[in-house]
Amino acid sequence: MSHNHISPQLPLHVSFAEDAVFEDYLPGQNAIAIGTLRQSLANLTDHLIYLWGAKGVGVSHLLQASIHDLQVQGFDAVYLPLSECLEYGPEALEGLDQLHAVALDDIDLIAADAHWQEAVFHFYNRMRDSGRHLMVGARCSPLQLPLTLADLKSRLSSGLTISLLPMTDEERVTWVIWKGRRRGLVIGRDVAEFLITRHNQNMKELVTTFDRLDSASLAEKRKITIPFLKQVLGL
């Protein structure tokens, strides 16, 4: 595939975290899945990568990390969360099939919309037929998607499917300590354990709270201790 730079104007502004990279994701028991994903991105042998897992396992993070990776390789690639563009209609996809790769996140959300399903079906076909690459993020496997368009469901089952497992409590404690180290913070195990008890299985909230603590620690030039954590969070 050539690396000609094609940059159609995205029809809307969407979220794309510049810091959502592979290095900022602790693989844990998803190490094999991450390895499979990165190998596919390096070789570009799969026309479709379907990444799925429960809320909070990092599907969106890894889709964005994948787009970052492809951009570094010199490919024109974009991340499009359907949660932010359903209201714009299927026209949001126009022109994106000129890109080398597109990541469509939250594919579950089009289950009740026949127009969107048909648009994604034709978009998939154009991407595949022109040798381009499509990534899809979802909360469930392609076979479990409650789509009314059977042909689309079949297409989404035809590529590389990668599932992600949620973190155990022990892995989340490790994550807090590891994340702190990446930010130059020393976080004790007692602090990490206290923090995850406030965010039972909700990694998105845990990440938000961690960022809040990091900012407060930097602003007040204080270490993150349990008393400081309680102060910042109003506990």
C-alpha cells in the first residue's frame, strides 16, 4: 500500500487522546491479545480488526493507540467514536474510505439504526475492496452484536477478533502503582488499595481520579498518601 498522504476533512470534531498509546496500557492478562494486535498493525495483514471487551477494559484506549501506531508508520488513519457522531448521520463516514485505516469505536450503538448499519456495511466493503484497513471497537463479540443487517454482522465476523479481559483487583493495584511511576510519583500499596476500593471495577473513573490526584499532588507539591487522597476527594 502506498503512503500517499490523503487527508479528507473530518465532518466533526471527535475525541482523540494524544496520550492514549500502547506504552500507557498495562497489559496484565491481556498481554497475548496486545501482542496479537501490535503484530497485526506492524504487518497490516488483516483487513479488519475487531476489538471487544466490557466497559473499562481499554478498548477505546487501544483503538486510539493503534491509530497512533499507524500514523507513526506514515499511514493516514483516524479514530471515530460513534458515540460522538451518531447524531450527524452516516454522512460522517463520507470521504474516510480514502484513508489507509479507520477505527470505528462503539459499533454496538448502531444496533437500532438501519441506516447506519447499511452505511457501515458499504463502508466496510469499500475499505476491503481497496485494500485499506478497518478497526472496530465493541462491548461484545461480533456474533453477539444485535444487528438487524445480517450481512454486516457476517462482515464484522470475518476479520481478526481480539477480546480483552477485565483487570482483577490485584492487577488494578499494580496499575495504580505502575501509573504513578510513569508520572514520576511514588504510590504505596496501601494508597493503591484504598483508591481501588473507591472505584470497584470502574477503570474509567479510576483513571479520572488518578489524574485528579496527580494534578493536586503537583500543585501542592505533596506526596500521595491516604490522608491527602481523602482531602482531595473529600472523603
